[in-house]
Amino acid sequence: MEQNNKKKLNTQMIIKILLAVVLLGLSAFLLKGDVWTFWTWWLLAGVLGFAAMPVTGRLFWRFEDKGWIFSKVLAIAATGFLTWFLVSIKLLPFNALTCTAVCVICAVICLFLLKKQSREKIECFPVEHISLIYWEELLFFAAFLMWTYLAGFHPAAYGTEKFMDYGFMEAMMRSTTLPARDLWYSEGHINYYYGGQYFAVFLTKLSHTKVELTYNLMRTFVAGLAFAMPFSLVYQMMADRMKGQEKGEKTIRRLPYAAGFTAGLAVSIAGNMHYVIYAQIIPWIEKLTGQEVSSYWFPDATRYIGYNPYREEDRTIHEFPCYSFVLGDLHAHVVNIMFVLLVIALLYVWLRGVRKKTVPVDASMKEGSFWKEQLLMPHLLVVSVLLGMFQWTNFWDFVIYYVVTLGTVLFANILRFQGKIKKTIAVTFVQMAEIYLVAYLVILPFTLQFDTMVDGVGIAKYHSYFYQLMVLWGLPAVLTITFIIAILCEKLRGMEHKSLYRLMKAIRTADLFAIITGLCAIGLVAIPELVYVRDIYENGNARANTMFKLTYQAYILFALTMGYGIYRLLVVSRQKLAKIISAICLFFLIWTVGYFGKSVTSWFGKVLDPSGYQGLYALGYLDTDFSEDAKAIQWLKENIKGSPVVLEANGDSYTGFERVSASTGLPTILGWYVHEWLWRNDTDDLNQKSGDITAIYTSQDEEQVRALLKEYDVSYIFVGSKEIEKYEDSLNNTLLHNLGETVFMDEDSGTYIVKVD
């Protein structure tokens, strides 16, 4: 028997090794020359995560994997945020040496912690669950590889808002101070939530890789984590719930894997029911009835309310991670996904541990030790810092997850203080005040230099059609409501003395946390129907940004709830109706994964043919879309150090204007108009600058032109395809050449660069 077990283990080990080798080989085959950068980032994340395990393992000591996957993100957050803080308060320059030094110092501190833990016989590494770690790493590597391979079919940092995202990265790569100079407003610094792009630059400098490649790699890195992190969290939730269940050994062992995998699919790869209805069911009906079959474009799932039917007065946005990963914009809310998932996991592990520490009814709130315990909870302190960081990475997530934290803390305190209302409210208020204060203080270097872009809160004048809300959110809402009702029915049945405290005490931690995430998601969907945050998009798009940011996080919270709730009802619940509903929800959830295939083929093309892989190089579009300017832009990248002002013609947002500043990170007087309007909210100033730029390019008054160049501290003037297109015959080429030395001239295209005297 023992010999057979050894053979079985050896066979399993061989299979695992072969599978890992195959994946490594596949990555080399698919990614070609980009594989070295890909491997570098994967290894870097692994090394950082491994070094941080003495901290992560303590925070996640109740997880079977000790927070292995989350350790990568915690390490990146800690080292990256600390580097940013030191640079922002002018103690250190922002360069590769600083990034490396901060990481080394943090690793040394973790090493001392490890030695201390070893003496105390505290195990912070998941030595008893190596198989689980293997599968988590395999899933992360596979998801990271898949998205990286797909990105190579559409790598151009051109279109939608990619100019902004890539330009931010280039600007920070050039800068030794933070915030960097605004590439589209040379007189000021970046006045936006640039933290997401910062972390991409931080990892780029730390790994000594190139931003032209890591622009794409950062979003695929996040996409890989967006699969692995939900897997780890929901795996643990299901494993916790199955403890003590009278089920077969195989069921108990395999169910957490199934739930975790489903959660990973739901967060990172699935779409919404819009795809099922409008891309599958309606075309099928049209085909059966002989009607013309409607076409389907994958962004339709994110532009539905206000667009179909079209409503001029109320156009909205409701995106989700899979769409973001396909589209390729490296926005703040995209990078912040990995930090958001870290906060959610920390809240769960804290709730699991703290609810067991019931405080005696007669415990005095006047004792110093009492408040010390309430205010020095490590998990809440880490969450506080992360929430503070969100104000810089994506402010909307700060507000959202402050409320999610409030819900978790409130529920936990009801349990800890045995339903005593006054004590529960008092401690919850103090803890939330502490969280807000810590979050406020750690991000001061950002907020002191940041001018708000919002103009208060408004009452929603327009509302979504109910059927449209059901199309987008009906599936997760039905599952969530079914889950909550099923749990309540289970616990209330036979309960003699009903009270909120007794009810919550009877609910397992995993169930309770799924209820919290589900309720928060429902609330996030409901809020834009009531109020919205006012900004410059009042005319026709008033609710768009509010709905976008809130429902994006609602999608993630719903996905986690579904990944856990479906299997919890299918396997544990004894209510037949709940089982039937959960099975139906699982069927439709899997069907929404078809959105991934539809969007991939629409955006990337024939991805099953590896010969179509173009690579991760984000600036390849210059040779095809701006061939007249490509050599001149490359000259700037190779020859200009620092951040001198390079003048180019300004233009509308989402156009080809600002291709020079976006590609190089070099600041210009004025860039995309609507974006700077949003960031500065001073149209008179923007109009003045726009007129001055026109004067520089078209005026025949050399004295006026020189005065304007001096006023804006312009070092170089770029004249290329967009300048010729905008100013045509009015372009004062002779005068511009006389302003200084022509340092670059392309005789074929006519593009030139003048270095101003």
C-alpha cells in the first residue's frame, strides 16, 4: 500500500514538472523575443512575493496558502508606495537605484522578521500545501501568458486613451521627481490619479526593462493576477465553509478548487448577460424568423444604458475587467484591480480571525488596553494604508472600499460585542475614524498638490430602464438575493430567540463575507440611479463616470460572490429551489465567458495563428500611422534627456494629435483639450494657450513668436504631419527655421525639429 502511494506521488510529481516545462516552452514559442521581459516580470513578482512572506504569512496565517499570491501584490504595494512617498517628499530621486534600494531594505527587514519567527516556531510559508501553491502559480503563469500573447496581436499604444496612459509612463520614466511634469500642460505637473501608471514605471525601472514593452506587460500582469487572486480567496472561503461538512472526501477536496477557478473566470474573463442576450439569443431568434441578423460589437456590452435605445440626455458607461484587458488601456481602475483584491482578501481574513474574539459583555471601554486592541489591529492598519493609496491610484476605489470596510467592521463588531448597540457603534466609529485618518495622512504628498476635478454631488435626473439593469446585473443580483434568502432560511429555521446578533453568530464567516460583498455590489449598482458626482460631463453624460467607476467594482464583488455562492448553494444547501437557481446561474455565468472569445476575435484577430503575433512593442504604430514623423520622434527619444518643452500642434482628445509628447513623455504647451479641461477646469487658460500655439506656428511677427517661446520655456519646435495638416499654408516655415538650429530634418517627409536659441 505504501509503495503504491509512493508511485502515485512520483507520477503526480512527474506530471506537474512536465506541465510546468510545457508552459515555459510554450511561453518561449508564443512570445518569441518578448519572453525575456515576460520571464523577468514573472520572476521579479515571485522574488518580491517570496521576500514578503514573513509579513504576508502572518497576515494570512489562516489561509492554506498563507497568502502566497497576495504576497506578490503586497510586496509591490509596499515597496512601490514607499518609494513614491520618499520621492514625493524630496528625500530621494526617482530612479532605478532608489527603487532597488528600497526593495533590498524591505527584504532585509523581512529577513529579520523571518529569523524572529523561526525562533518562536511560527511558520509563515505554506510548507504543508505545496501542491496548492503549485496550482496557484500555474494558474497565474498561464493567465499572464495568455493575456500577454493576446496583447501581442494589438500592441499599439494608440487609440482610445492609450496616448494618455503611455505618455504618463514615458513622462515618469524621464522624471526624477514626482509628480512628473504634465506632458500636455508644460506649466504644471500631472493633476490626475497617476498611481496606476506609476506602479508600471516602478516595476519597469526595478526590472531594468523598457517602457515600450512594459506598457502592455503591466496590463497583462494585472490580468493574470485578476485570475489567481480571486482563485486564492474563494478557494479559502469554500475550504473554510466545508470544514466539518458531512460530504465525501473528494468533494471536500475538489470543491474549493472549482469555486476558486469559477471566481477567477468571473472576475477576469467573463462578460455580462448583454453578450448572451444580444450576441447569442436575439440573433438566434432573428435567424429562425428569417430576419436580418443583428451584428454585435464587443464594446456594446459597456455602452448599453443610454445607447440602446439612444438617449441624448443620459449616456452611461458600465465596463468590466475583461473588456479592459482586451481593449488595452492602462487606466487607474485597471491597475488598481490587484490592490482592490488584496484589500478584499485582507478584510476576509481579518473578519475570520476577529469574530472569534468575542469581547466580554462587562469589558470596560474606559480601559487603555481595550482601545489599544481596537486601534492596533494589523489587518485594519494595512487596509488603511492601501485605502490611502487608492486616493492616488483611483480615488473612486477609496470611497467604495472605505464603505466595504465599514460594512465588514460593523458586522464583525456586532458579533464581537454580542449585539450591544452602543458599544458596537462606538468602536466601529472610532475604528473607521482611525482608518480615515491613516489613509488621509499617508497620501498627503499627493493630495497637497492635487486640485479636485469634481464639483459636488448631484441628484440623478435620469434613470436606467429596469429591464436594462436586469440585462446587465440581473444574473449576479438573482444569485446574491437567492444566496442571502437561503442562508437566512437555514439559520432562522428552529431559532428560538431571534435577533440580529444570534442570526449573524449562526452564519459561518465565509457565508457572512459573501453576503457583505453581494450587498455592497447591489448598493454600488443602485447609487447611480439616485445620485452622481458632478464633473465637466454634465451635458448628456452626467451619470457616466459615476456609473462606470461604481459598477466596475460591483462587477468584481459580484464575481466573488457568485464564485463562492453558486457552489455553496449547490453542494451545502438542502433547499431544492436554491440549488436549481444556482445551477441556472452557473450555466449562464459560463455562457458569459463566450464574451471573451467574441471580444478577442474582434479586437485581436486570428489569435490561433502564432505567426500573427506582432510583439509587445507599443510604438510600432509610428511607422504605419505616422511614418512621416517616426524618425523625428525616435530622434527625440534617443537624444533628449530630462523634460524640456517640445512644442507640437495641439488638438482634440482621442485623436492623433499629441503623438510626439505621448510617445516621448516630453511636455508640450497644451495637449488633448478635453482631458486638460477635466484636470484643470480652466477653459479660459486653455483657450489662451491654444491661441498662443497657433500664433507660434503661423505668425510672421518674429518678435511675438520669440516672446511666446520664452514665456512657455520652449526648447524645441516640432513640425510634422499634424502641424502641416492643422495649419496648412499658414505655417511659417521660414521664420521657424530662423529661430534656432534645425537639429533634425527629413527631406522626404518635410518633418523637422528646431532647437530654439
